[in-house]
Amino acid sequence: MAEYGWSSVGWYVIGTLTFFIPLSLAGAELATGWPKGGGVYAWVKEAFGDHSGFIAVFCEWSNNLVWYPAVLSFIGSTLAFVVDPQLADNNIFMFTVMVVVFWGTTVAAVFGERVARQVRNIGVLLGSIIPGSLIILLGILYVMEGRSLAVPQFSAAQLVPTLDISTLPFVATVVLLCAGMEMAGYYASSVPNPQKDYPRAIALSATIIFVLTVFGSLAIAFVVPQQQLSLAAGLMQAFAAFFAAFNLNWLVGPLALLVTMGGVGLLMSWLNGPAKGLRVVAEQGNMPSMFNRLNKHGAPVAVLILQGIIGTIISTLYLFVPSVSAAYWILSAMTTEVLCIAYMFIFASVIKLRYSQPGIPRGFRIPGGKVGMWIIAGAGFASCLFTFTVSLFPPGGIEIMPSEVYMVSMIAGTGILALPPLAFLKFRNASWMKKVPRGLADDLYRVKVPFCQRISPE
């Protein structure tokens, strides 16, 4: 978003009002009303049935298959600043680092949630909050010293985004940056008091994320000219420029290591969560039994290995696409397309459940009654639908491929990532059903679909 300088603030405000806040509030209501294992799957299933829940959680899992290489690209380009910043544009270096980091984090995830949680917590603190706060501080000092900025002189008009066919696809970036607030729903059943703790966590997270992204983007825009900005390495470009200005060049390498840790923590946050959602789907007999198997550490090993293999294959895009920024954008945009499908299901579920299950206690409700619920969830649904549509078009300023080829590729890729549940459901058979004690599935997931009544007792 630093590409847009002052107008990035306008983009963030639009994204916060129409997507970030609605998603946070919707996730809080759903997770505290249905704090069961399965997260998005459980929520959408309650509202629209098993098939819809399957599609929603599969989209949330499959979008990671193209998002993993995107965040791995960020990790690779950041790590390049430890050795040689020029390596950030070297496709072979990028691919090698991406594969090593991806499989390293996958192996860590195999050892269960305790190990994954430790990696996430360290990564968030050392690799996200500290560098994010530091770049904001450097930006403030840079401005206070009266140094020349790489953006035009500030005016209120500069904050208003330019809306045209070349800039609208960047709405996908706002959605992608604000995505993930519903992820805590996968862990709601592990929280001591989800009715109180979950909304508090959402409020704290929303505040931190908004401050870091808005002011962090501006700090990058202050020192890196738009035409020189790399989508994958822009953060480290800014740090390098700041450190050069303050004669602190020796800090580039250590800071790059911290930011790399943040990227690894971010990756770990998404390795296990959606995989757990697929496990719940598999326990209902909708997928082969390999998807519901856990090792002694409680990790879905088969799913982790499968997504590792697919993610590695997708990462080879960096060996064939000349521009690292172009590859980064393609993967980010396709990630957003699939995410929007899952999020439209989430917002629709909030509305449906207010009418179909009004008596279910919710530790948190979207304020304003049904009118407030319609405004908030409706805005979220509309923003996702709009984002899904504009993301089919290539953005201006990035040389990718002809518009027609780009659109066809986006549609085809989204279909491949979103439609497999229909095939699984068509070929579903009794051998996929995991045998559990009678009534356990109903107790854990409030199952209402007759198919689940065929679970055999032991």
C-alpha cells in the first residue's frame, strides 16, 4: 500500500470500515455463540448446512496454498538483506529460501500446537510489533528533521484514493492485510472464557494492526520512491534507507533477521488452523480418512505434508515469472479471490443465524440489533463481493501479462482452489466416516445433518 503514499490512508480507512471491523465483529459473534472445534466450518454449517460449510472451510484452507508462496517470498526477500539486498530479485535464491523455510515450519508444525504457539508468539513480538514500531519511530524522526520525502507535500486531498480500473485491484491488498481476524475462531474452544476473552482479544488486535499498518505504510512511502518500491522487499528497502540516513547501516542485517522471524510466525499461524477445520470436515465423512488423522502431538500430519507439497509446486512460479513483484502480486490476488468466497459465507452466516437460531446465547453480539447486524454484515459481504470482482483485473504499474490472459488465469485458478468440495461430496462413501462414540459429533459440533447420524458406535 506504500505504493499509494498519502492515499494509502484513505484505502485503509475504507478497508477498516467496510471489511476489517465487520469481519472482527462477525467473528466475535460467531465464535462466542458457537465456540466449537471447526471454526468457519462449524459456523457456516450451522447456517447453511454441511455442503456450504465444507466449501467455506476448504476455501480458507486452499487459499493458503497460493498464499504460502507469497509470504515465503516476503521472507526470502527480507532474508536477502542479511547477505546481499540484490538477492531479493534473484529468482533462484528466492525459490531456495522459500522451500527451506516452508518445510522447516511444516516440520515444526508436526510437533503440535505447543511448539507452533511458541514460534508464533516469538515471531509476533520480535518480528512484527518491534520492527513495526521501529519503522514508525524512524518515520517520525525522519519527518521531524525536515528531510526530503519521497511523497508529495501533504494535503487533505492527498488522502483521497484515486478510483479507476488500474487502482481498484489494489483493494485486494487491503482485504488481504485485514484478513485473519476470524482465525481465532478455530481456537475459541481452547479459551477459558470465550464469551469475554474473545471480544477483548479482537479489540486489542484490531487496534494494534490498524496503527502498525497505516503508519508503517506511510513510513515506507516517505523514503522509498514509488517507482523503486518492491512489493516483496519494500519493508526492508525502507529500513535500509532509514538506517543509511541515520548512519546505522550495521542494523540492516539484524533487523532483517527479526522481520524474517515475524514472517515465520505469520506462516505458522496459518499452517495448523485451516488444517484443523478440514479435519472436522473429514470426521463428518466428507473427505478421505487421511485428512482426520492426528499424530501423538495432535497435528494433522497428512494435511501438513500435502499442503507442503502443493505449496512447493506453486512456488516454482518464481522460477518462471521474470519479476518477483509480478509473481508476488499474482499469488496475493488469487489468495484474496478464494478468501472472499469464505468471507461471504461468514457474513451471510451471521445474518442467517440471527433469524434461524436467535435463542443461542452469544457472548458478543454485533451492536444495533438486527438493523446494526444488517449494516455491519451487509457491508462486509458487499466489500468482499466487490473485491472479488475487481481482483479479476490486473493492477496498473505492474507488468504481469495481457489483461485477457490474466483474467482467465484468475478465474481458472479460483475454480481449481474453490470447487474440489463438490467432487469430494459427489464421490463420498461410507468408508470415509471415522468411527466415534455415538453422539460425540453432535456434542462437539452441534451436528444437525442426518448423514452424521450414521456414525457407528464402538
